[in-house]
Amino acid sequence: MPSSISFPMIREIYCRLPGDAGYIPHKIEIDNSIEYILQKVRVCLGTRPGEVLGNPTFGINLSDYVFDMSVDKKEIEERIDQLLQNYVQPGSEHEYLITSRVAYGHNTTDTSDYLLVDIYIDDVKYLGIVVT
């Protein structure tokens, strides 16, 4: 009779930086499903298409949109939402509603443009990213 083998539950490594809001020093693993989703969102939004070997469509180049204001913010939201739907939710035991809201802005101090991306999970804002 074969012996039963038990494998430890695989967990993700905690990746927040000391300057991040909600940073917890000395934390090693993620034990919260929302934190796990936010980490995956950061990876998706911080990766440019073509940077992941074998998956040329993974990621989005948000900095391109800062200088191309001819692209409607709704189109950017749809691209972000599709990326998150394809790469963040699969395999989740609980289905969350993950959406984005995009706004363009102009900093009058140094006359630079920026793109603001807010990420909502179940209609609660959890993450804001400014792309300059």
C-alpha cells in the first residue's frame, strides 16, 4: 500500500518595499488573498509585452500611453482589465471583480504629463499607480 505523501501549501513571497503603503517589516509570505492579487497586478502592470520569454502578449507598456493621449482612457482600461482577467484570476478559489480606472493628468510645476491607474477589487480601491 503506497504511503500518503503530503506536500506543503505553496505560498507567494511577500514583495512590498519599505516605501509602500501597508508595508510590514520582516514579513516573508503572503497569507492574504487580496495581497496576493495585488502582487500579481503589480507584476502585470510593471511588465512590458515581450519581456516574458514564451509569452509575448503578457504585460502592458503603460508609459507608451502617457505620451499618446490620442488613445481613449476607456480603451486603456479595457486593455488593463483584459490583462488582469487573463493572468490574475485563473485558478483562484474565489472570484473577485478586478477593474481599473484611468485618468490623464498634467503636472503644471514641471510641465510633465502623467497617467493615473487605479485598481479596484470588488469596487474598493486598493492600488493607485502614477506613470510619468
